[in-house]
Amino acid sequence: MDADFPELSPNVYRDTWCGQVLGDRVDKAVRVSGWVHRRRDHGGLIFIDLRDRTGVVQLVFNPDEAGGSFELGHRLRSEFVVSVVGRVLTREPETVNPDLPTGQFEIHVTGAEVLAESDTPPFAIEGFNAEVGEEARLRHRYLDLRREPMQRAIELRHRLTTSMRRFLDAEGFLEIETPILTRSTPEGARDFLVPSRQHRGSFYALPQSPQLFKQMLMVSGFERYFQVARCFRDEDLRADRQPDFTQLDIEMSFVDSEDIITLNERLMAHLLGEMGIDVQIPFPRMGYDEAIQRFGSDKPDTRYGFEITDLTEILRGTEFKAFGGVIESGGAVRGINFGRRELSRAQLDGLIDDAKELGAKGLVWAFREGDGWRAPIAKFLSAEELSGLNTAMDAEEGDLMLVAADQPAKVAAILGGLRTRLAERWGLIPEGENQLTWIVDWPMFEFNADEDRWDALHHPFTAPSGEFDPADPGSARAQAYDLVWNGVELGGGSIRINSPELQSQVFTALGISLEEAADRFGFLLEALRYGAPPHGGIAFGVDRFAALLAGVDSIRDVIAFPKTASGGDPLTGAPAPVDDVQMRDVGIALRKPAKPGSA
RNA sequence: GGGGGUGUAGCUCAGUUGGUUAGAGCGCUGGCCUGUCACGCCAGAGGCCGCGGGUUCGAGUCCCGUCACUCCCGCCA
């Protein structure tokens, strides 16, 4: 494992790491302890691969050398914990194992002791049958974590957070803890609630992020704060979402966006550099509107093309109702040229299903053929329209074009989603390339049609750019920035509002009355009255960051004890009912009987 | 909340149109084996086919429901 693992101070269990049984130990007596990784029992000669955190070393039990320990060697089974003494010898050339760092050496056991026996593990810790279902892995997570990939992932995560702390410490940041039991602020995600025993009927909430605390720390004059902070959101899970997750949370005073962006570029270059990834700073920046236009996403993966082309003007007034109707009602028609591809009819139908899954009413596919299209809808389009479309999408003979029509935001989301799916499916994403991009110039608000109100795109404490007109929230821009790495949102932040008046105006624009604002966030508004410096910050998703660095698809693979997609933990059985006494203590009664399955 | 996928031995999986006693590899147990390292050879144990109901002479297989896991949409300021 780690080549520069620290020297071991000898104790009763060992004086040498398994991974350190190398040339300088030859002919020396050593004591090692660890787990039985694999046993090869030849009857008259027994080989044991012994494993500790640093690696694996071969033990040889020979009746001529091992004496009474030979019998014990016979009894050893997978994952027994043993301590052995023996002499390190160089292996005969023909018995060297080139796949093992310690493969030129072995320990000839002269004495051995079983420190702990083990039941037969439910799945293999090592070896070629390494594919194990995730549920089994989570039920016995302590065993799963013994496995090499998990050991490496957890170690990588440690190196990442350590590296964050080192960099930020050197830049004058203080790591300050903020409460886990705090107050519900019913914006944003659903809160996890904790009933209060001492204040019956009242609840703590677990923080969705330390946002308000870090702003108050700026009011307190700490100027540079960070925290590797646990955050909690009671929403449905995904491969990249857990109900409790970790953020690197940063806040600074007397800064503008530029200061935060440049500091974080240096932070990223430092972190990635330590992980062996070289990146150029400064990172390119892209406006939010441009990202949506060209890539259909606020976290565009710029490692590959297939950008989105707007076709609305070409098709304005077209005979084809599905397009013309949408355009008349203020919608847009956009398309992507996916290049020359052979697809079966079933595959093309599959693309339509993909589009529908992404919320499309339909999807038009077409191949360029001569000056026109080979497509089910080709006959509804005029020759001028077809050639205009081919030109706009830069289509060459045989190129596959996918076209969708809907309201602009929706068509962008559909084609953006399709673009990533197809790039993944056809293996069109360049490996080993790293694109870090700032998305800047965000709108302050987006209109929520269902609730007939404006919602903050970032959060309600984000400072607007320039003059703010509460009467026209749609045109307000935010001093916000997201950092996107290869199509994954690594983190985002903003300059915050440091004036209570402006903060109140933003609440008003969001339809939050002053009474409501005072009730929910009064403590922050009050803090802002006592000399709040200009301040801003950013937060990064540590789990996602670690998963990307580890090259795994799910953040569960970089979390020691993660939860399943339904928010449960097969290891502890959480969540679980509690007994009546506990319920009574906190003054809680269930409205309905507990769900039968959940116990 | 909605959609897709999966559920058979400890693990990973196969199981034909519904047909007699449900299989494989690995692991496990016992025996043999002094240079293996995915050790080898021989023998053996191991099954609520997720659960409940239905159709049928007969269900791992078909139907309905349900639970769990997983991916996606909604949701995640």
C-alpha cells in the first residue's frame, strides 16, 4: 500500500509491518500480526498470506522449523487474526512472486499465536470473486472495508481532506465547528428533525449546510473560515446523493467573487496536484445562459462536443405542426448533431424513450441524406427548411440529428440530458482529460410556475450584481459561481448580502414577508446590523470529489458507512422504531401505526 | 410520488414451451499432498427459488399484490 508508511514501534504484537518485509529484513527475526488473507495447505508445508494495512507477506510453516506452530498453521482459516515470529529469508528465484511487493521474501515461522478466530466470511475479502452485491457488502460493511479497493478509497478520501486542511491552514483559515442540532429554516430541502425533550413540541433540525453560521462567523471577525462539515437533507437518494454528506465549507471576508475564484483555483490545483492530476489555472469561465444554450446544463461536460443548435428561426412558420405550434407559443426547437452513426430502428426508438424519460413529449431523429433528411418527418418539411437545418447543425452525409421542441428551458434540459447519455453510451468521452470550468453570471431567481412565485436559484443570501430592482426579479443576476469538473458540480458559492436592507428586499422578491423573514432568519438579519463585512464563500461536495478521484460511480464507495437508496443502513438497521418510553420523553406520538416492513 | 432493472446455495450466476430428484463456478467441511501464491487431487455438506395470494393435474417459470436492492424522473433554495 503506502510506500512511505511510518516505521512501526515494536510492541508485544509486532515489530514489522507485513508490507515492510523487504531486503533490509533478510535473515532477521521479525514479529508480524495480521489477518489470514489466503491459505495454501500442502499437508507437509503450509503457506499463509498474512495481511495488515500495509500489505501482504507470505508465511511458511515448515514442520522442521515451526515445531509446535505447524499444527496451529493447519488450523488457520480465512480472516483469523494471528501473530507470528519467524526469520525473513530470500525466496529461491523460481518461487518469487512478482505480483507482490514482498514477493522476493517470506517469513519462515518459528512461533505463532491465534489472537482471534473468524467465522467464514460471507464473501471473499480478496481474490477473483471480488464482485459482491452491494446489499451484502453493506450488511457486513466492516468486512467490505477490509477489501483492497475500499481501503484505497477511504485512504484517498483521508488524503484529500488532509490536503484541504493543510492548504487552508497555510492560507490563514480557521477550521471552526458549527452546530449539528440547530434550527429548521424551511427553505430548500426537507429538514431532518430531532424532537426536543426539554422543549416539548419543539424540534431541532440537522443543518442542510452551515450557511448561516459561517456568515455569522464573518460578522464575528474570523475573516477566513472553513469546515469539513457534515450536512443533512431529507430528500430521495441517488448514486451521488446521501442523506448525510460532507462539504468543504469556506467563507471569507473583504472579498469579491474574483478573490474567491482565484483562491479556489489555487486550492484545486493544490488538491489535484497532490493526487497526481495537473491542471492549468485560471480555469475557463462560462456564463450560465451560454451553458444552457450550448450544453443544455448548468454543469456542462466540456470534454466532448455535440453542442446544441437553436433551430427556432429556421422553422418559424413551418407547416410541421409539432414544431410550428411550439414556436408560436413561445417555445424553441433545438437539435444536436451526433455525427455519422449506424443505429437500428429499435435503438432510435430507444432514444425517443430516453427523451421522454427526460420530460420530452417526443423526439425527432434524422440522418442527412443528400440535401435532405432520411427521417419519418422529412416529408413535412420543405426543401429550404431541410437544407437550412443541415447547414445550421453542420450535418454531413449520414450524420444523426436529434431535434426536440418545447419551452426553451425544457428543450435545453432534454437535449442536455440526451447529450450526456449518448456520449456515455457510445463511449465518446475522452478518458484522462480534466475540464474544470466556472459557471458564472447566474440569474438570482427562477420562476416557479407550480407555486406561482420566484425561487432563489442559489439561496436567498446571495448578493445580486449591481443595482437590484425588487420589482423585476427575472432580470437580476447573482454574484454566484459554480465549479464544474467534467460535467459534475463540484461546488458552488456566492458573495453574500451584507446589508439588512438589501436582504429584506430579496426576501420580499421571494415572497417572504418581513414578519416571516424575521421569524425564520431574524437572527441573521440582526447580525447583519452590527457591522457585517463584505463576505462570500463556497462549498464543495467532498464525497463527489473523492468519488471522482477514486474513479468510482457511486459516492457510497468513498463513504465508510453509507445508506441505501431508501435511506436505510443494512448494517445497523437504521432507521428503526424506538420504544414508547423514548417517544414519551420527547412528547411524540405516531399519527398512524408504524409501517409494517420497517423494523 | 412515478418509471425501468434485479431478487434461485455463503458469494457470483444459469435454469428451455409450465413437467419427474433445481444446477455450475467459487467458497465451506473431511481426506491426501514439502515450494505454493486463483496450489492440486478425491469425497461431502449446503436451497422458504425474496414474501403472500391466485391460475393449473402440476409453478423457480404464468397472473395479482407486497418487500428489498439498484438506476433514472420528480425532489435536492
